[in-house]
Amino acid sequence: MKEQLEAIRKNALDAIQAAKDNAGLDALRVKYLGRKGELTGVLKKMGGLSADMRPVMGQMANEVRSALEQAVEKQAEILAEKAMEARLALETVDITMPGKKSAIGHRHPMYTALDEFKEIFINMGFEVMDGPEIEESAYNFDKLNTPDDHPAREWSDTFYLNQDSKILLRTQTSPMQIRAMETYGVPIRMISPGRVYRKDEVDATHSPMFHQIEGLVVDKGVTMADLKGTLNAVIREIYGADTKTRFRPHHFPFTEPSCEVDVQCARCGGKGCPTCKGEGWMEVLGAGMVHPKVLAGCGVDPDVYSGFAFGFGLERMAMARFKINDMRLIFENDVRFLEQF
């Protein structure tokens, strides 16, 4: 039995030291030290030894087991170190090679236009105010002098959120004008940019979700001349001093008198094209003098104060600013399109 134990020790140690990978090392561990391994097989024969030889062989068997276990552990450490060296060699970074350039994004063209508008109005003394997109119909319609039978209040035009038509997705940022006058009083000079929602069919110039910049000025002695001068100054600041505008009479329930303002189509130069539907002009905003009922409803005396209000369609302004011929491009997030800006 002594010869068997010596042979197992020698053969096993040689095999363990020659193991090339963890799988082979584990197979050797099972072969020699497992429940059915060679060392276990020898120990099972100890029952046939004399009482004097049993302790001697038992001690020798334990020494062999201990030597093999230490050898397995040591070889496992050697294999782990070799594996780490191989991985480090494989993943070595050549610091002399040029690095990979990371693509850095930039502002969306529409928000570039929005920032430009904000800067212009702030320089003119306006404050920027924000309001809720989920609005009460009282602020979206009633306090803006919109009658119950107005088409904009129909379910076919507005996204209502409850059955009694009291809560809705705002159709304009004008409600913030009412909230601003109720909160801060007059005189006031403010703009309110943000998302608005209407049930418009998607085409080159329409979307059910778009952005507006609504503005309000209320003070003593404000006239229509102030309105036209302000809007022309803003439009020419954005598009250049030679930009052509036109003011057309219109009707809005919350302003009187009211007008719509057009800019000459940037794509065709006024000749007519699909973008401007052959008219040569693109409507960009509605405006007018604040209706006396709106002022009175906010606790402002219309005999003392007057004001004007306006609302820009931000997407259309961006289209004219960057010569974009289809509003859908603004929302599609096609990188090929956005990289141009």
C-alpha cells in the first residue's frame, strides 16, 4: 500500500503541475481526490491492514492528500495569473494611436429659434413665464372671452380629458396671460412659450402638437402702433432687416381689433410653392389689442389700461428661419436632417 501511495503522489503531482487550464486541473482533482478517486480507493483497503500498520498508512495517506490539495491550489493560482496576463496582453491600449472622436450633439433647430426669441424679448423688457399644459377650460376659453358656441370648444377641435369639458390639453399658451395678470397685476410685459395641442391633421405645416410663444403687454396708453412696431422689430431681428411682413384683419374673441401676421415664404420668395400653398406668404402669428372684457375679468380697468397680445407658432417661425419646407421633419428626429443645423 505504501508503494501505491507513493505512486499516486508522484503521478498526481506531475500531472497537476502540467495542467494547462482550469478544466484539466479540475479533472485531475476528481481523478485523485474525488469520492471515487485513486486515493479514496486505496484508503478503502485499509480495513485489511493490521492494527499496527493502520495508523502508519493513515498518516501517510493524509500527507498525500494534503500534498495534492496544496498542489491543486497552487496550480490554480498559477493558471489564474497566466489568464490575467493573457487578458492584459489582449486588451492592451496603444496610447500612441489617435483616440476615437465622440459625437457631440447640438441644440434642435426649433429650440435654437426659441432661445433666439427669448433673448430678443428679454432684451425688450419681457419676462418669460411658464404655465400648465393640462388646463382648465375656464382659463383656456371662458376668461379669454371665448363663447360657448365657438368652434374651438368642440370635441372635434380640442383634446378634452373629462366628460364635462372642464379639463383639457391647452390649445394655446394664452391662459398664462390670464394667470399672469391675476397673479402679478398690471402693468405687465411677458411671454409664455410652451407646447399646445389641437386636433389638426398632420401635413407640411400642421401638427396636433406644436409650440407657441404667447405674449402680453398691458400698460397705460398702449396702442395698435405699439403692437405693430414690436412685432416688426422681433420678426426683422430674427429674419433680417429686409424681411417682408403683412398684417391682415382677423377676428379673435380675446382681442379687438385683431390681426394675423404673415412673413414672405422663405422657400419661394413670395412666388408661391407647396410650402406656402401657392400664396407666397406664411402665417406666423395672430395678434390684437386685448379685449376690454378680458381685462375687466382680470380685475384691470379697461378705461385706464390697454394692451396687446400675440401668439407665435414656433415651428413655423423655425421653418422660415432655417428654410425648412416640411414641419414633419422637425418632429421625426432623423439625424440626417438634424445634423444640418
